[in-house]
Amino acid sequence: MALAEYIRRCPSCGAENASEVMRCACGALLAGVDLELKQEPKDAVAATNAATDIEPPADTEPAPICRFPDCAQPNPPHSVNCVYCNRPLKAEAALTPADEMRSLMRLPSKLAERYRIVRSFPARGAEAELLLVERLEGGPTLMAKIYRHGIQPVREVLARVLKMPPEHRVRVYEADVSDGYAYELMEYCAPGAWREQMKSGPQPAETLARLAKEMAPALAAVHAAGLVHRDLKPENILVRSLEPFDVVLTDFSVSSVIDATQCFTGTARTLSYASPESLSGVIDGKADYWSLGMILLEGALGVHPFAGLSEPVILHHLTTRGMDLSGVADANLRKLLAGLLLRDPGQRWGEAEIARWLAGDGSLAEPIEQFSAAGFAQPYLVGEEVCHTAEQLAVAFAQHWNEGVADMANGQLLAWFRDVQKDQNAVRLLLELRQDRQASVHVQLLKLILHLASGVPLAWRGESVNTQAILSHANVALQGDRDAAWWLNNLYQHRVLEIFARAGNQEAENLVQKWYVAAQRFNHAWDVMQALLHRRAPAHAEGGVDVDAMLFGNSSIFQPQLPDMHAQLLALAFDVKWTERLRQRLTGEIMALAADCPWLAEIGDPQQMDGATLLVIDALLPDMRNAAGRQAKARENAQQAERREGQRMRQQGSAIIAALRELTASRMATPTVCDEIHRLTAEYHELLTQARSKGNMDAAWQEMIRHLARYRKDIDRLRQLVDELAERRAANEGWLSRESFGLVALVALFVPIFVNIRLLPLILAGTVGLVGWRLLPNWFRMREIRNLGKAL
């Protein structure tokens, strides 16, 4: 069986070249062209199958092509999302029911009190949501652009846009901030974007001429307002009406202010429509006319000239050659395109030339490409790449990273810039980078690339690091891929995006704001939540053992490592549904845990938390569950202790009652017995008061209190009798003392002698009566005491 043969297909002429060939016969470099499997002719395949008597395999699933025109890249079979732009490959109707979609979207309060959502657009931007709204009382449909939390449009840009004539821009009726969300209320163009009109195929020359007639004054108005659009593409041209033909510009979110002739700007633009000079990071209004030329060329061909090409191939094309217009049949239209797509922005056509072309001015000279840009004194070779300009060298190093790292490390670049090119600025930069011992050679190469061409797309170590690539890696990392997590952490640790942002790359700046700031907020929120857990959560359950403290000397909650958190931070920043699912899950978790830990309410309502705090709560959930478990264990131990205490009190009460019953069984309540009864009744009251003071509403505890309290009336009476008996005994000590009986004896002795003897019986009777008066009540009290004892 023959081995599979791979080829490189030339992006210029389409010729097939062997895999080891790095330059096509037409002169195009093939170093950045992906390998593809060579397709044999159908007759050869049939002959091979017949010769081997092997049944040809069933047709395999073709590589799905991204359905979004601004991507249109092939993907591996069975892919669900595009690996380049992370958008779904298949359009699934009613993926989310309309009612559910409405419930997930909420207008800021300033809009909600006047408007309601009609529907949302499925294609969400990275910085804003687009919603169709209408007034509560009815009326025309409007477009609401709701910026994501924390993103604020540049007010100076918006102010300048509003100064443009409304016939050239989408009308903005309201722009404000509500509930922390910036929003814009704009007109809704029902026919849609110009992209929708291009789906029918190649456009007639007359239609493209009408588009040029509309766009030329519109771009002039943009530039007159001191702006460069920077992201002109079919999606940002809205059709107000087809008859009469009326189009307007929209989406000025990445526009740059140009108070001078040129502006230094980032690369928040679509590469397929970007001008060659945008790679240098220095552009003027002529960059928008290049984008217009690419839109018109795409309309004339029916397909974008860069369709199906990878980003490195597009970069190579932009830095080395002009656009091929041979596929445009109309000669007059081809002249317009040639003028708009001149690589030299100084020679490129603008509004004046377009107006002359529309008027049929025969004196308008044919545009001729003149390569007047200053290049290197001698070309620099990177593999098979021959670089004549700084931009070409930057793109070559971005594509051939290992070669660039080697040239940086061995000093070849420094020697070339010093001895051959004699570029003191580059030499100074290379010397500074060499002195920076903390920066890796990869970081040094990146800084050199951005010095040579600050507008190069986001790339690091030979791979794209744009938003789509980062989100694709984050999606894989969320599924547990350690390599993807390491890739994200490598970007973060080397501050790659910050380096691009300092060079003026707006896309990198947006990523830094969302990713890096989210990481900082995560760290801050972690410290706050950890302090709360340490302050409120019990260290360990009563009677338990803190193993961490025993082994490591502390019981700190360890913060998750950033390599494990980058994917979640990116998901929070870019995926609203992921965030909402996390928010709903955490809300349920916190509610369940709050039953055992009421103090968890102090962390706040997850419905009101920002993304970083949600992620902290999610990371702390295991510790919160442990805290709730310890709290529940402590509560269970406390309940068991209370149950044991209740049983002890019940047993103690029963012992008191039994002792009282035994003491009162004696016929004679002697003072010793009465003192013991008094002590036991006092102990009983103290026990009952203690049981009631606990405030325990447990059924067993309350039953124990009722059990003790049912003896209270008898015990109170028993104590009263004992006290009365003690009082009478104290009084009887005076009445029935030896002195009193001695006096009675003397009286009984001398009365018969000195008085009448008949008085003696009266004296004796009085004495007996006195004794009975003092002792008989005591006997009745002792009898009642015995009866109360029997009743206990």
C-alpha cells in the first residue's frame, strides 16, 4: 500500500508542489502554507480498487467549513465548534426557546422602564449584546447595544460619530450608563448588513458602483470627524433600503481618533480587510479605502480573495504582493479596485478619485503600483523567506519562531542590524533586551517583532494568540486538558498580551482588561472570602482534630493555582451563559449550606456578584462544605451534649424526688430530716430554673422540663411545711425549755403549800394544754409531710 503523499498548494496560482518545496514556480513563497493530502484522479482510485479487490470505503465525513464568512476555515471532522473562531459550525434552530432567551437577557433599568426585548441576536460580540427592543406601548423596533459589565465605549469617539451627518451613519437615539452597563439605542435597519446582500453571489458592476457612491462620502465624513473606522467590513455596512439604495456605517467601537495626519493604533481589525500599512501600526484614513476596495473586490468575485487561506498566508500576501484583479471582468470596475488597493497609502485613491471615477472622468490616470517604501540595505533571510522590509522580517519571524529565537540567542540579529543595516534604534533595543536577564529569549523576540511592525496580529511562539485561539484553548482546558491549561498559563506568566497591548494592540488590551484584571479581582476576592471563613467558621468540630494544623502547623485554605483558573476566568469574561449557569449553581449551593452555616449569608447574594467573586466562591465550595460539615458536627455534638444534659437533669430530678420520698416516709420529721428536705427542695428549684434558662425548644428537653415541673406544687408545699415546722420548733424552744418546765414544777410544788391545793389540777391541765398547743400543730405538719411524700 502506497504511503500518503502531501503537497503544498500555491495560494497564488493553485499549483501543486512537493512538501519539501518552499517556493512555487510562480515565485510565491510556500513556507507558511499548510500541507494537504494529494488527491488521486478518480480513474486511478477505481483502477487501484479493482486491482486489489478491496471494496472502497464509505465516504468519510467531509471537513466542515465554518459557516461564518469572516472565518470560513476548514475544521476536523465531527467538530462542533470552529477551532478558529469558537463559533458553532451548524446553525441549530431554536437552540434556546425565545421565552427562555428573553428570561436570560435583562435590559438596564433606564431602558427596562420604557422598552421590552423583542429578540436577541444569536451572534454575540465579545464586548456587547445586540437586542431588538420596542417601546412598552408599541412603536418602531430599535436596536439596543448593551456593553458587557465593565466595558465603556470611548466617549470622545462617540461624540465625534454623532457629529457626522445621519445619512452616513446609523442613527443613535440614546447613549447612557445604567446599573453599571453602558448602552446605545440605535435605529434598526431591517434589510440587514451588506454581508446579507453578498450571499447571492457576484454582484453586478452597477450595484458595486452604487455602493462605492454611498461609501465614499461616508468615509470622508468619518475622516472629517477626526476618526479612522479601522474595521470596515461587510458586517459593518448596514442597508437602510435597497430602493432607493441607501447604506450607512456602524460599529465605531474600535475607531481611532486622528488629530494629526496619521495615528498610532492597535490591530483590532479584521485581517482579511486590513491594509498592508496596518501591520506597521501607523495608519491614516487611506486604510479605510483599502478596506472598501477589498469589500468591492469580494463583491465582484462572489468570494473573498483570501477565503480558505490561513492567517500566516494572508500576512505573507499583504507584505509581499498586491491584489490579483484578473478575476474582475469589468475593466472600469477593475480600474477602481486597482486604485483603492494600491499598497502605497500615499498613492491610494480616496474620495476625490472615486468621485471622478463615478463621473466617468477620462482624464483619471490608470493606477500603477509603485514600491517606493524604504527597505533594508540588504535583504535578511529567514529560512526560505527573503525579507526586504521591517514588516516582512517581523511577519517571517512570527511564522518561523524557532529561527528567530536562534538568531536572537546567537547574536546574529544584533550583528546584522549593527554592521549591515546600521539601524541604531534596533541595535539599542537588542542591547537592552540582552541586558534584561529576567526576560526569556521568546519575550525578547516578541518585543523585536513589535518594534519592527507593531501592527502584526497576535502571535506567540509560532501560534496565534488572538481571542479566538485563546478561547479555543480555554474551552479545551475546561474539559481537563492539562496542555491547554499550561498554554494559557504560559501566555499569562510571560505577560504576552500586555506586551502586545503596550504596542497598541487593541484586541490584546481588551483581553488584558478582561483576563488579567479578572485574575487580580480573583486574588482580592479570595483574600476577602478566606478572611471571612477563618473568622466565622469553627476551626474544627467539638472533640475533633484539625489534621492540617497538626501536620503543617496551620489550617489555612490553600488558594488554587492560576494554571488551574485561567480557563474559568476566560469563560466568565466571554461566555455569559457559562457565567449564568455558574451563578445559578452557586445560588443553590449557598442556600443549601446556609442551613448549617447561617453566617454564609455574609458573603452576599450570588445573583449580585461579579464573575471573579463567583469563581472564588466556586473554588471555596469544598472548604465551605467542610465548614458546614464542621458546623453541623458541632451542632450535632451540642445537641448530643444537651440531650446528655437533659438526661442528667432528669436523672438528678428523679433522684431528688426519690430522696424526698424516702425522707418523708419517717414518722418523725426531725430537724436533720427537715434540713435535708430543705436542701433537696432548693436543689430541685435550682435544677428547674437551670433547665428553663437554657431556652432549648427540643421536644425531649421540653418533656424533661414538664416532668420536673409536675412536682413543683407538692415540693413548694413540702418546703413551706418544713419552713413552718422549723419556725415552730424554734419558738417551742422558748415555750418548752427546761426553765419553763422548772417554773411549772415550782408552781406545782408551792401552790398547794401557800395556796389552795385544788388549784394544782388546773395548773397541770394548763401545762398539758400548753404542751399540746405547741406540739400538736407540728404533728399535723409532719403528717402532711408524710402524705406529700407518698404523693411524689
